Amino acid sequence: MQIAHLNYSDSIGGAARAANRIHHALRDEGIESFLLVNRGSLPDPTVITPATAPGRLLARARRLLASPWRSLLKTDDLSLHSPACIPSGWARRLNASAADVVHLHWINGEMMSIADIGRLTKPTVWTLHDMWAFCGAEHYTDSTRWREGYTVANRPPQESGFDLNRWTWRRKQRHWRRPLQIVTPSRWLAGCVQQSELLKSWPVAVIPNPIDTTVWQPVERQLARRTLNLPLQSPILLFGGLGAVEDRRKGFDLLRDAVQVLRGRVEGLELVVFGQLAPTEAAPLGLPIRHTGYVHDDARLRLLYSAADAVVVPSRLEAFGQTASEAHACGTPVIAFDNSGPADIVEHRNTGYLARAFEVQDLANGIAWVLEADAEGRRLGIAARERACRLWDSRVVARHYTDLYESVLHAAQ
């Protein structure tokens, strides 16, 4: 069985990390798998990038070609919008390839147009890493238009100008005539698919993102702290992700308010932030903050998880929450909200704490509870590690995907 995965990048962003891990989990189980990308940076012969310099340049420039469409939308929502309107040759190449199954991942950045996706004739699996497939151009949204259908009447009042989201949604409706097998990494995202006006009749399976638990495993805490030059005795709370402080969806503002509530409750608490540089001007939080900058290698990230007493993931919306699963694999408890992907990862009061959605007081209570509960014996961390090995280990997830591929191939006969 040959699988052709398609993702914009092989390493940049959570979707790229997930796609690459799925690809290698399959190869480790003897499946012939290849990852095709527009933007490659890893020295990996199983990752296929554009073959020529002009091809690589065009692949990177494609998203710029869609900028005029995005600029017509006037909105307060500064999150990513993808019109997916620039044609590519991917559908033709994939249909003519030797692949038995095409496996789509994050194919935005104008990697594939909406029409391209509709032209696929091979048996196809599509793992969603955000909400884009059933929304308009938005990748995440608080709007309910994806449930109702994008009409003139239900446009949010904060939007004006060209209705890019309705135009994009209607093109999906027109071009996507053949249902594809959808995979979501969380039950929350699967529920969204089933409630959506666009994809409610498409088959959906829940398969979590994998993690190699032989690589992602605990490092002795004091050793990790000495290696990273972190204080040896202070309680450390870890928060991060690519651009996590600026991205409202990641919930740093909620964490900031929770830290204010925690003043005086956790003696010596320090916050470590990874994924971006320290801001030139930062509002005081009332506790020491250390910024590690961008973390480019898994070994350093593993040390950070192992050095922390707890990881906080206060995201408003998250398709899965790889930060939480990586932390669990490293034996570190997690505090998150109970509303989206992380609710599948954290087992409440056993591997961490699930706070009521967006309630700052309960988030603060959860942080304090975890730090106290795990202070002696690391009960939560041990349970977190066991959960990661049982549910998200690469071999477990690869078997789920292999079974799904066989089902999709059988249905196509």
C-alpha cells in the first residue's frame, strides 16, 4: 500500500509536525509513505519538495497571488483566512501517481485550490488540523455561519466589504460533490464536522495525532533545569507555541488574568514562555517571566516540558493540542479548558485539570491544584505519561490509520 501525504510544509507549525509524525509512524510500520510539500526544510528523502528552483519559488509565491482577494474583506478578525482560489497541478499529479491513497493535511497557503480538491479521483483521506474545511475562508471562528450555511443575512456585523467567507464557502459547496473520508484528531472537531452545513453527510473518524513515546519521554527534572539554566527549586509553569502570545486564540490574555488571581497563592511561581522572543515592552504580571525564544529542535522542547511542574494550554479553540500531548509524553501534567481538542488529552484531576471554558478563576484554581497535587510523588505526571503511551504512541495511531486506509480502499472497489 502506498500513501501520498500532502501538507504545505514538512516542519513549520503544528499541522506540519502532525503530518510528518503520521507519515513516519506509517513508515515505521512498513507502509510505503511519502510526504509531498510546497516548503521543505528537513533532510529527509521521503519528503518530496518541488524539483526545480522556479518550482520552489512559485510554490512559496502562490499565497501572495491570493492577497488581493483577502484584502477585499474588512474585518476585526485578524486570524488566517484562506480563499484557496489559485489553481495548481496537484490534483492531476496525484490522480496520475502510483499512490493507492491520497492523504490530505493542511493544504492551504494556496497549495491546493478548492476546485483542485474537488478534482481528486483517488481514494482520499483528509485529516483536519483546524476548522477551514467546513468554514468559509476562516481557519478558526467564533461565528456560527458554518453550522447554518453562509448567507447574506447571517454575516457578522463586524465584517464589511467583499464577503470572502461566503464566496469561499459557496465555492466549496459547488466543487465538492464527492464526499471524502474526514479524520479529526479530537471528538470536538468531529462534532463540528457533523454539525456543519457543508460536510455533515461526509464520513468522519477520530484518530489522535501520534507521538513517538520512545523519543518523547521524561528527563529528570533537576537535570533538565540545570541544562536550560532554570531555577532548581521554584515552581515553573510552562506556556508556549509559535506566536502564542500574539494569537488571541491561544488565550495568553486569559492566562495573564489567571496569574493575577494566583498572586500570593503559589510561592515563588515562575512562568516560562517558549515559541517567541521576549517583547520589548511587556505588561508586568506580578511574577518572573522567562522567554526562551523560538525552539527549533525537539530535544530542547522535551527538556522544557520535563523541567516544568505543569504546562498550561489556555486556548479558546484547538483542533487537538499537541503541546498538551507532548507534555504528557514527558510526564508533565496540563491545565486547559474543557471546550475543544485538549479536553480529549487531559483527564480531569488525573493527568491535569480541565477548567470551565474561559473562566479565569477556574483556570487559576486548576493551576494551583495541579501544582499542589503533583508536588509529592508526581502522581499526575506518571498518569500523564501512561496515558500518552496508551493512546497516542506512534504504533497505536499507525494501526488506526492502516485500518482506515483499508476501509477506504475497500469502499472504492
